[in-house]
Amino acid sequence: MCPCEPLSADFELTVLSREWCHLCHDLLDALRPLQQEIGFAVKVVDVDAFPELEAVWSEKVPVVLAGEIELCHYFLDEAAVRAHFRRIG
């Protein structure tokens, strides 16, 4: 199973990240207030721990995924995250 597949229903986002990536830390910090407001789970996956993810996503990290759908990369797109959760109810 790919580590970016959601373990639960739709109210989970995956953030593809790297430990040493300041943009990753910034994106996660920006995502927290939205997470608290909407009430979704966030799973952080280190792409460097999964060669298959690193091969695909390396240049785009950080990436926010809803399942296999990319919502944004590099910086948080709050509007895209909100639109995703409005769409799924």
C-alpha cells in the first residue's frame, strides 16, 4: 500500500514532506489552523523514505494530497483545500 493512500474516510489529507525542507515546515504550520477549523486529519509522509514517491514528487515537495489528487504544492493553497472539503461535504 502506498503511504499516501488514506487510511480513513475523506477527511484526511496527506502532506508529502522532507525533514530538512523549510517550505514543508512552513506549509504544515499554515495548514494547522485550517485543520483545526475544518476538522480533518493530516498524515505527513517523508518522500525520502519511499523511493517510489521520491521519484515522482521530489521536485514538487511539499505537496498536499487528498487521496491521489494534488491540491497544492510548495505553498498552501487554502482555497483549494476549502474547495475540496466543500465538494466532499
